[in-house]
Amino acid sequence: MGLRNKYVSVIIVAAGMGKRMKSNINKQYILLKDKPILAYTIDRFDKSSLVDEIIVVTRKEEIAYCEKEIVKKYKFKKVTKIIAGGEERQNSVYNGLKETNKICDVVLIHDGVRPFIKNTDIKNNIEGAIEYGACVTGVPVKDTIKVVDEDNNIVDTPNRSKLWAVHTPQSFVYDMIMSAHEESIRRNIFATDDSMLVEKLGYKVKIIHGTYNNIKITTPEDLKFAETILDGDKEFSMKGGNY
């Protein structure tokens, strides 16, 4: 098993369509150099000795493609299931939670188009979930943030020192995040990320300091930046061994 004898499951959400990418294929399957973005992402967790299983959530019509062109082609060993997502990301994550191993202790939820998560971040997320129950990866914002009204008039300037940009993984003790999703269904609560559901139950969520290179690839500009990251950091080579 993973860290401290805890069973660690990873849910990789790859069911988005990615309209902003302006591509005829969904963003997770776009090639970064010579491999699909999703292959890089899965590889990060597949190589980790701290991870026990990976569940990929994709569009129903792409399950066979994902299995053949991603999982089998790159010989990923820890992908136990490829399942269909839901109407929204929240539904997709819930579908993934229902499919984790029954002995799962800790679950990491990660975007399929964030291929640059570092191995230290994986370790820190697992440790954070064990210690705090819930944690999210993030970085302090660099820019001044403005709040505007419906007419684009500035109405507030929050204190930048208290603002963080939230990434994934978002990591939780399994029972906590599953309860949060089930409660959201009962109360018809919608949230843009999983930590919001946990917060609504009254739990505190810890921020884990990540890296600025842990980008979400959603636009052509992001893809160009991703190529630069890939060229400059050997950790993201798919030829590396386990860590």
C-alpha cells in the first residue's frame, strides 16, 4: 500500500470537451510533443510508489479509445477502471468515488489536463489528507485581483496576501469526500471544486503549496507553455522509473 499503510486511490477527471482549445479532439487527447496530455498525467501517478490505484473518468464514447490509445499503449499498470463521467465535473468525480476500491483510505482528485504535478506534490497531498482530512494544492496569486460588478466596474480589491490560485490534486480522507458528495446530492448543492463541498459540511481544508508549473492546459497558449515546461524539466520525461 501507499504512505503509512494507507490505500491511496487517484481519480483523474478527463471528461471535459475543451472548447477553448479550438481543436477537433478533446483537450486531454491532444498531443503534447508526441504523446497525449492525458498520458503524461496518468504517468505521474502510475510511477508513484505511494499510489495504489488510478480511476480515469472520461466521456462514455471515449472509454474504448482511452483504454486502447492511452492505458494499453503506454502500459499503465495502476489504472484499474476507465468509467463514464457525468453531466458536470461534480457528477464525474462522484462516479469515480463510487468505483474506488472498498478499502480506499485516501483519494486524490486530479485534472486530466494537469500533466506537471511533481512527485513531491503527490507525497505532500497524501500526507496532508492523512493529517488534516482535506487539502488542496495551490499557489499564492502573483497579480492584484479585482472584483467587478455586472457592468465591469471595480467594486473591491481583495488583499492579495490572502489569495491563492487553487490547482489539483485535491485530496481527502475517503469517507469525508464521499459524505460531502452524497450530502450535495441530497441538498442539491453545486460547487466548482470538491473542496467547496467539504467546506459546506463545516470542515477545514488545508492549502498545500504547489508549483506554478502545475498548469491546466485549456487553451492553445497553454499548450505552448506546456511544451516549454516539458523541455526544461527532466522530471516529466516518461522514461523515468518509479519514485
